[in-house]
Amino acid sequence: MPTLTTPAPDRTAAPLRIGPHTVAPPVVLAPMAGITNAPFRTLCREFSGGKGLFVSEMITTRALVERNEKTMQLIHFDATETPRSIQLYGVDPGTVGKAVRMIAEEDLADHIDLNFGCPVPKVTRKGGGSALPYKRNLLRAIVREAVTGAGDLPVTMKMRKGLDDDHLTYLDAGRIAVEEGVTAIALHGRTTAQHYGGTADWDAIARLKEHVPEIPVLGNGDIWSAEDALRMVRETGCDGVVVGRGCLGRPWLFADLVAAFEGRTDAFVRPTLREVADVMVRHATLLGEWIGDEARGVIDFRKHVAWYLKGFAVGSEMRKRLAITSSLEALRAGLDELDLDQPWPAGADGPRGRTSGNNRVVLPDGWLKDPYDCAGIGEDAELDTSGG
């Protein structure tokens, strides 16, 4: 795995408080469906030296309450993970309350994050994710149930600016969060309509911080490097950062983030292709061990190949070959055929992952008629599978 030097630390960022937990430096791995499972969290945590907060994939409250087999695997944490952080998705206050009480009573996690930021149609058409904050009373009811059911566990929430530029909700949602006892808020500076396109609105993060000074505000969106994270904190006044797509195929970004917040900018990781290949094999190995089947683990890893190899001189045929491997031996053999002495390529720190924007927002019928009425939303609107 890539190594880095560690000069004497010069801490430049205040720790983040999430209930009884101190997150220092204030860096959080964003929940990403199919990505932030236990193996990927392990890699990111190893590179960070155990510093930061690493959140699970999105867990559907209905599936959790019903003890769905896949969901119960997704909420399994490694013994070294602390605090254990679960992100929940739900649209029915009663079901959310049951799920949170289950987590608290069975000691399944140490921190609960509520998902009000997912923009994908299968979620928003049910009134969930980033669609939900438009219904202020429903948002309040869900947050109240969660905070009440959590007991001593801290509850945070992640959201977007709103549905689109004509239906912004983040300031109202922030105030509701404060009034109902949420510990911290993360804002992705995009609307549902933007998905992951365009440029994140960091000014909105600054406005939210001014609007809810009582609790920490974390910024999310367009953090592609450690320098971006420092710039976001400096320009918005936010209390920490949430990093998602920037770490795809680059779990060592968390080493950079820790170094930057501790004032060690000369310690950034710039791995050679050989070091990247070693991480790729370890990632695929961890997935196989987690799933319980090597082939399935390597198949699940396929989605990561292009992200890891971004910017390196790798021919299209080899990229295709690596993206259809189904064994660790084949993956390692293919990687060994590359020029592994290649240095970290210029520009590889830039944007990665989904970039689509200007999407039609899919909502339940009549959703926009009244921002307060939430009649018709109930248990039948709950998704029955976790992970997005």
C-alpha cells in the first residue's frame, strides 16, 4: 500500500463533535450505494489512520425492521470501526422510529444519519431522499421519531438544497433539524434536479451555517482533493467536510485529508501504478471475504476498475479485460502486464464518478401542491431493499 511521511503534526482544524463522539479531523465518508460497504470503509479508515467518520451505505428502515438478510449484512461493522455509523432512509415516521429504536436497543450502531439527500428517481418517486424535505411536517415527524427513538445515540441528517432552484428547502429543513434535536447537518450544495452535474453551491453551505449556528454544519460537493476540503472550510465557515465521489478509486484521499487538516501538506499520497494495483487487489480480496465468495467479490469490484486506473496509460483492451475478471488470479495477472512504474498521473485528482445534471425530478402525484400536507404517505411508500 502507498506510504507517506509524517512530519510533526500542526493541527489546523477544530475537532467535530457528533454527540459524545469526537471526529478529528472533521472528515466524513459520504454514504454511497454499492460503494461504502465494510471493505471500502476498511480501506479508507486504514489510510486515514483511523481518523474521521465512515458511514455505511443507505439502509432502508423497512428492510431493517423486517431483518432483511442483505440489510443485516450491510449493517455489520468491523470490530475496529468506531464510532459505528449507519445512514437510514425512510418516509414513514412510524417505521423510522421502529428502526431507530431497534438500532439503539440492540446496540447496532453508535451514530445514526438520516438520508434526505438521495436524488435517484426510485427514491424520490416515493417521496423519500431529497424529495422529502419539501414536506415540512413530514420531515419534522420523521426527525422527531428518530431523535426520540435514538435515546443517547446522536442523530444527524444529510440533505440537498431542495428540489430545484424554485423549490429550495435547506434553510427550513435546517431550522427543523435544530428544533427537533439533530446533532449536525450535512448539506450537499446541489438540488435534486442537478443530481451530480454542474458546480456545487458552496455559498448555500455558508448560508446554512449562518442560519443554524447552534449545531455543526458539514459541507459536501466538489471535494476532489485535500486542498478543496480546506478551501471549503475557509470559504464557507462549515465545521467539517463530507467526501463522496472524490474518493472513488482513491481511498488514500483520506490520508491526504488527515494530513491537510493537520497541516502536513507535504505528506500527500501520490502512488505509483504498482501501489494502486496492490490496493486494487486488496480491495477485491476484502470484498470476496465480506461476501463469502471470491468470484462474487471480484465481480463486485469491477465497478471500481476505471476509477482506480483514471489517468494512467492503460490501453482500452486491457481496461475491458480487467473490468470482466472474475478471480483474484486473473485480476493480479492483468495488472502485472501493465507498466507498473508509472507515477501518479497529472490531473487524476479531478472529478470522477457520476456527473449527469438537469434531470427531471420524479415525485409522487400532487407532491408540490402543499409543502406541509403529507397525507397519503405511509408504510407502503417504504423501499424494501437497502443500499440505494
